[in-house]
Amino acid sequence: MELHFLKGIGPRRVQLLHQMGIDSAEELLCHFPRRYEDRTKLLTIAQLVPGEVNTLKAEITGIETQPIRKNLSLLKAILRDPTGFAVATWFNQPFLKQKLHPGQFILLTGKVQIRFGNREILVQDYELLTETSEEALGRIVPVYPSVEGLNQSVFRMAIAQVLESELHIEDYEPEAFRQKHGLIGRQEALRAIHCPDNWEILEQARRRLIFDEFFLLQLALGRMRGGEQQKKGIQHQGSEYLTRPWLAALPFKLTEAQRRVIEQVKSDMGASHSMRRLIQGDVGSGKTVVAAWALLRAVETGHQAAMMAPTEILARQHFDTLSAWFEPLGIQVGLLKGSLSSGKKNEIIEALKQGHLHIAVGTHALFQEAVVFNNLSLLVIDEQHRFGVRQRAMLEEKGITPDMLVMSATPIPRTLALTVYGDLDISSLDEMPPGRMPVQTLCILEKARPKLNALLEREIAKGFQVYIVCPLIEETELADLQNAKQLYTALSAAMPHVKVGLLHGRMNSTEKDTVMAAFEKGNIQLLVSTTVIEVGVNVPRATVMVVENAERFGLAQLHQLRGRVGRGGDQSYCILVTNTTEPISLKRLKLMTETNDGFRLAEEDMLLRGPGEFFGTRQHGLPEFRIAQLPEDRRLLEEARGAALDFLQQDPMLQKPEHEQLNILIMQKMADMVKT
């Protein structure tokens, strides 16, 4: 059904719906309510409860506006019903004076408070009552996400027309499957999600529609994974003439977790199908050693390998580490990054093409069309959450079904791992190397800065180094936030005997490399930085990490920053500086002082901030859900994943006639995932 066939939906409203991603009547049905008003329990004015959100029906008896200051005004409506009078208040909506008039009946939802002895409602939602809308009284009424020009009555009216039409919505799961999982029909669910008769049927509708979202996602991920496993890969088999002596020569013993994961990677690389494995581990758990083993295994079996990092700083550090390990073995490692001169780039690209370069380390520069490998068999991608499925696919095209090993230093809650990395096998490095002392984490207020400075002076006097991380590069209108440039200037003046450096994202690559090289060599003792140093930087003599305005960072990000220290054998400190009084922020910071367990912090971070902000900013690969919410619906996700795996065991390619519609949906979903 076309949108313009709906009564009350003219060209302007069709355009607004298109802008919201709604292009058909079927998609309109999937524009789900964000909440519901319980109009089965309308209160009278006398029954309003201060401090709670209530809904009532009343008559408007008067309207007045009150200017407060520039760009702020109040509009107040005097209300009455048979039990008394109340005041309804709107902030900064003076235009409502033209719309609201004495004598009209209005339905209001808002928070109730007592002011000057009168009941006042801070309006969250309202509807002027007409004969049509009166029908909605005594019911559970949906409230939709909306934009200016499309109010609640427009959505309710349009969706009601679609539901009353002869639109037939098929169930793409067999009836026996629905019965097994306690799912009502999809058409019944869509009707109930928009027009629920009671809370019980509404919950059944939500369960069905949430299950659908998770089930389709897990089927798509399972199909992608199954498709990859069916591709004939490169079997890395033969003598371990490089990996075995390299492991034996390392100046430290591997943890049992590292040994276990290396065995998993070895098995994958030796198989006839392509490896698709994620290694996740806490900061300092030894992922680089596992990745290096895989790179060396590819080379000793006669192939090339590549390692991609999200930043030039991290790419250069990986290059330095791998070069130090591998060049004594005669393995040639090259660094390809955007800031190289054209001549140097062309030299590396030609060496890769001819097969003279065994391992390429780089940033997004590895995506370039000009980069051609002679015999690429392994891709290692660091900080997997920075890269999307599409970018992974672009790199895979550089070889013929190469193995892929992706790493994340951000421990990922199982719920997110199932949605973002469901097409990968997952290994966890859940053990820390011996000899590392836990980083001591403290949360302090700004007034304790003199004590903080004394700690910094003591550590620097011992020959150790310090990071100070700021949320901003320079001063902005957010004057209460510390900025790196200003702090660098202040510390340089306050500590003339200390070598202070500055690092931030607006510096060019050469400047960044110069500063980091000076810090690594000890020529800079105190480095003022933004979060450009969040990932991968390894300076064993750095023992103090100070995070300014720590409340501005997520737990996962703070844990990453904390991981920059404690990399040697000396006691290290992470100091979180804040002036916040916000309860949730204080709870998060307190948790940082209580545990160094990145997996626990990851779960808490998702609970407190939601999956969309888990990585600090919304990242590639995180699926958009229309109705499902994580982590609240994680049990249903687990059930849907199990159901999808069982489903694919019986019909791996969804080729049965009764699965035709489901197969079409999954193919579209897989195509959409590769685009993101």
C-alpha cells in the first residue's frame, strides 16, 4: 500500500515520513511506539500524585504566558474537572497560545508537583480531545517517535488505517517453530503493538517482534559464517621452523590462555576453510604475541600476511615490535601509512606485489586499490570495533579467501559479541602475564590537585613517566572542561625542570610520531594528550595515568587509558580527576577504583550507558534495532541465537520451499550488513 493512499497523508507528510525512513505502509507498521500511556487509569485533579507522572482529562479555563528571560518563556493553562483546579505548564512553546483555548478538553501526561499550594503538571505529552480521540480514552495508547509536522494523532490515524486495510502479513517462521518458542502470529503482534487491548497481549507482541529482530540477525550472521566456512581456504601446513624457535627465544613465558588461543588459531589456519576468529582480551593480556605467531605461521608456510591498525601511532608501534622480533629471522616487514612520501609508498607496494615483503603493517592505506599482494593468506585486524563488515570485506579482496584474525583490547560483553561478531569464532585471553602489579586507581576532586602534583613530581624524580589525558584539545565554550593545550602551557610553566610534551589529533602524522618517539625514549617525562593514546601505546617506564574530567569517558575507554600504564614491573597509578556530582557518573568512577577486570567493567558500561555508546562513540557494525533493547532483552537474544543455529543445522542455505520468504529477508539483511 502506498503512503499517499492513506487519508490525511498528503505530499508534505509523505516527504516527512520518507525522511524518517518510512517509505511504505508496511514500513509504517514497523514504526513502533516508544512508550504507552495508560488511559485505562485516568486520574482526576484531586487524585494527582506529586512526584509521579500522571495522566488526566480536564477542561481548559484560561491561558497565560510568562516570559522568564531571553529565549525562555512559560505557557500555563488553567485546568478544571469536577474535583478541582490545576495548572499545566509548557516550557518554550509560546505558539501553543494560538492552539489552546478556554472551553477545550485536553488529555495531559506529565510530572506532578505542588507549587504555591496548587497542583502543577509539567507537560510531557498532550492531546486536544475531539469526538475521534475520545474513543482512545479508557485504552492503552501508543506514543510514537515523531518529528515536527507529524504529531501523535497523525501516526495513530495512519497506522489505524493500515491495520484496518486488507494488508496481509505472512509469518515467515513455520507454525511448529512459533509454538515451540511461544510466539504469537506476526500480524497479531503488529496489531497488538499499536493497539493493545491489555498489557498482557502487548508483552506477547513485544516478545514476538523482538524475537524476530534477533532471529533474523542471527540467521544472517550464521549464513555469513557458514558461507565463509564453505569457501576453500589456504591450508597453512608444514614445518614450524620459524614459529617454534621464535616462541622458545621469547624472554618471557606464555600464559596458559595464550597457549590455548595459539592452538585454536593453529587449528583454524591448518583447516581447509578460511579462519574467521576474534581474539578479545583485557589490556596487557598478550594479544600481540598471538597475532605475531599467526603472521609468522603464514610466512613459514610460504605466504604473505598483513596487519591493520586504526591509527598511525599504533601501526608504527606494531611495525617496530614485529621488526625487532622477525628481522633476525630474515623476515621482511614493511609499514604502509598515509603520511609516507609517494616514493616510499610505491617502493613498499612494489615489494608486496613482487613478494619480496613478507608482512605489511598499515592503516587504512592498505585498502588502496594500488596495494596488490603476491600471495596474501592472512589478515590481522587490530581494534576490530573500529572497522565495519564492509571494510573487512574490502581487505579480504586483497587475497584469495585469506584467513582473518581480528583483535579487540576492549573486552566485549557476550550480548554485544553475539550481535556484532556473531559471524566469527571468539577466543578470550582471560589471563594476565605473571609479574604485573595491578594498577592502583584513585578518584579525586579538583581540590586535591596539589597532592596529585606532588605524586607526579615523586614519580618523575624516580625516573618514571606520566600521561595526562584531557577530553578537549583547546578551549571551547565548554569552559569547565580541561583542555590539552592550556594544561600543557600551565604545566610547562609550573614544572620548568620537567620535560613536558603535547600530543593531540590535529597534529600531523610526523609531529605525532616525533612526540611519541621522544616519550618512548624518555626524552619527554610528562605527556599531555587527548585520547589519541587510548589504544596500543606501550611505554614500560610510564607509571601514572591522569584522566581529566574522567566523568566524560565511558568505562571501557577509561580502562583502555588505564592500560597504558602498569606495563612494566613497577607499581603504577591511574588518577581519575572529576568534579561531577551526578550519581551515575560517580557510580561508574567508583567501579573503576574497585576492579581491574575489563570484562566486568564492559558489562557494567553497557548496563549504564547502553550498547550504542559502549565503545565511546557509535561504532561500525553495531546493528540498529527497531524494538529490541540491549542489554534488557539479552535473554531473548540468547534464545533467538539458539533457535537460529538449530534452524540452520536443518536447512543451512534456507532452500526448503517453506523458507523462501525467510531466505529473501536474510539475503537482504546480509547485503545491508556488508554496506555498513
